[in-house]
Amino acid sequence: MQLVIGNKNYSSWSMRPWVLLKAFDIPFSERKLRFDFTPGSSFYQAMAEVTPAAKVPVLLDDDGFAVWDTLAITETIADRHPELAIWPRDARQRARARSLCAEMHAGFGSLRGLCPMNIEADLSAVGQRLLASEPKLRADLARMQAAWEEALAASGGPFLFGAFSAADAYFAPVVMRITRYGLPMSEPCQRYLAAMQAHPAVAAWVADALAEQDFIADDEPYRVSGGPQGQLR
């Protein structure tokens, strides 16, 4: 299999299947396309060759058959590897894990829109400004905290359903957002954030993101220059 992704520093959607495949030691090759949202750019030309959706991530078979959208990719991986606990084995836990992933997929618009993933940056000052002015962001965080606390209390942690699963891979970009924007969470959620950042698959993605050193202005709404010390707007 080949996974087509965008820049690791910014591409929250790409992070999910990449971390999932790494966490379960599933062999795959990686094709990274540099984000360039100019009409007719090489990014769009390359994407048009693999999927009509023209968005990353995309999972490709050896024969070029494409699966796009992170939920579809996750389910495809689970279908191909029934021997692995991609989703929790217990039917109710599995249903709850899928519910949480679907909720993340379709919701939390303020968290995703106001706090785009930017792994290399310290945006805690931005996070404090946003918390003070954006009630919908505060509501998203409260719902996220409640969902995580419920799952962690039921499973005993350290991950949402005990062992690392697709649900954790799905929330990996949220962990990046919360930590980089310095957003407050409860003690149980802080422990979860720490466990996620320490997971080898998540740590590997972060290391690659930090090594990119590729400032893309379209993905930097809060900084006017590149690098971790870039000036904030």
C-alpha cells in the first residue's frame, strides 16, 4: 500500500492513517506532496492523478485503486487486517469508538477552524486570546474533555479504549492542537495527552514534522514568518 499525504507539520487529516499504520506495524510506502493551493499547482496535478476528491490523504493499492477520506481509509485498514485490534474487540466499545471518530469527523468546527494544526509552533498566546473571545471554541473543548474522560474512565486508559486503537489515531491531530495552542484540559485528559505524545507512532510523525522546516503561508494564519520563533500576528 501507498499512503499519499501532505506536509506533516500541517496536514491533520494525513496524520491519522499514517499514525494508525505505524502504530500497528502495517507495511506501507509514503508519498508526501508539498501543499500548494495555487490553482493548477503541482500539488493539485498530482492529486488529480489519484483521486477525484483532490485531497490528502489517499490510500493506494498496488494496482492504483484509491481510497480517500480518513474514516474510509481506517475502515479499509481494519478490513484488511482483522487479526489486529484496529477497533476495540468489544462490540459496544467498538461502536463507541466509531461514534467518537464520526463526531470528530463531522464536528468540532471551531476547534479545527480556529486552531489549525501547526506542530512546530508555540501558539499558546494565540490559544489564550481565542479562549477569551470564542465561546464556541470553549464549547468544543468542553465536549472533547467530556468524551475523553468518559472513555478513559470506562477503559482505565492510558488510551481511550485501553490499548491504542483507531480512535486514538483519529484524535492524534487534536492532541497536537491542544498542546500547541496551550488549551486547558482536565488532569485525566492531560495524562491522555502525555500518553499520546509518548506513543512511538505519534512521536515519529512529530519528529518528521519538525524536520520539514517548510513555512507555508496559507497554513499560517497566526504567523508572519517561518520557524518556531516566527512573529505572531
